[in-house]
Amino acid sequence: MSVGVKFWGVRGSIACASPQHVVYGGNTSCVEVVWGDVRIVLDAGTGIRLLGQSFLSMPERRRVMLLTHTHWDHIAGFPFFAPAYMPGWRVRVLAGHLSDNGGIHGALASQMATPMFPVPLAALRADMVYEDFRHGDVLTDVAPGVIARTKPLNHPNGATGYRLELGGRVVTYITDTEHIPGKPDQNVLALMDGADLAIYDSTYTDEMFSTRVGWGHSTWQEAIRLGKSAKVKRLAIFHHDPDHVDEVMARIEAEARIAWSNAFVARDMMAVPLD
């Protein structure tokens, strides 16, 4: 069985719906990893709404959702994930940054509590399972034949990076992390090592970075530096700044292709086979 990845949301910080965000997309972070009947959801940004609708026509009614963290742009779509409202579905939601801070159930319940949202978490009719782990753990029960290795990332309030090993392929999902110039992040390199596809937080450019230190994000140039060092086969530039309209993203894409042919810019609805 082949492994594939589909990008349902590639934007960071806030969803963007304008004529200038059409080519690369405006939905916030949500990525689907597919291996046969196994479908792993990475983050629950606004892109998860369309992903959830696509699931309704499929016979398999079990899904696993791995969250990097719970800043708004990564969970804004969770209340609109259609399978969560359907009896007969089972949805596991896992997070690695809240073990000592109330847990993932509490965070999602707060998001949907009055006066923030009209429908409470308790209204979800699927069999919802909320699980906390500590980033650094190796998860062996995400799905049969799947190993998920995790590492902490450098982000305000914490975040988790994932390395998924499945079907003889490796997909890494590393978003919302800030690098230190000249000091490659060893956690990130460990997750990326030899990956078939590395998805990395590329919110800024190196030129922008100095004015945004402490904001918890990285650059597409650092993505390439890390990708080359880790010998990844393909690198997805991801989590685009909302101010980076299509014209800006096109320039970044052209520069990135010149810098490294293994790199590409992720877009909403882009499908990437890993055969």
C-alpha cells in the first residue's frame, strides 16, 4: 500500500479568505496522512472542515487526530469536524503538550464553552477519546503498523513535532517552532532524519526573522538548511504568514526551488504521493 499526504490547510496564525489568497490557500493547519485504510489527521485548523466532510462518504469510521498544540489557528476547525457529531464514529484526539496543564480534553472543552461557542464539547455524539502523552514519547498504538515518534518544539506554551513511520515511509510534521540562527535544533533534526517528506514551519523569511524573535516560528531558508542536513527526500514549506499573499508566495516558491530542488511550497488541497 502506498503512502500519501494531502494538505487541507497550510496557512498560519489566521485563516485568510481574499482574492489574494487563492493560489496557495487560506485555511489554517490541517494535514492528512493516508496509508490504505489508515488516515491520520495532523492538527485541526480550519482546513479540517472540508477534510471531515470528505470522511463521511468512507466506510471506515475510525480516525486519529494528532495535535501539535492548541493555539487558535491549530484547533479553530475542531468544532466543525463533521464526524465528531456522528454516532457510530470513533475519534481519538492526542496531544503532547498539556499533560501538566489540564489536558487536551479541558483545552477543547474551554474552546467550545460559553460564551466562546454555542455548542459544548459534550454535544459531540461520536465516541470521542482524548489522550495526553508527553512530547518525547514514542506512540505505537496510533494505528496498526504505525510508529509516531515525538519531540518538543520551541514554541510559546509548548508544541509537539511528529515523525510518522508507516508503510516503509517517513513523514515528519514540524510546525510552530522557532530556530536559533546558527544552532540547528537537534530535536528537529532527529525528527527529520532521512524522511521521505518533511513538513516544516516556514512562516517567515530570514530577512523578517530578526523582528519576530520570540514569536515561535521559523523561516523557509532554515527549513532548507535543516532539510539538507537531515538528508530529507522532499521538503514542504508550510504554515504561511497570512500577510504573504499569492504574489509573495510565488516569489518564495521560485527562490526556494533555486535554493534546493527538493523543496516545494505547500498549497491547500495539494496531494503528495510518496511512492
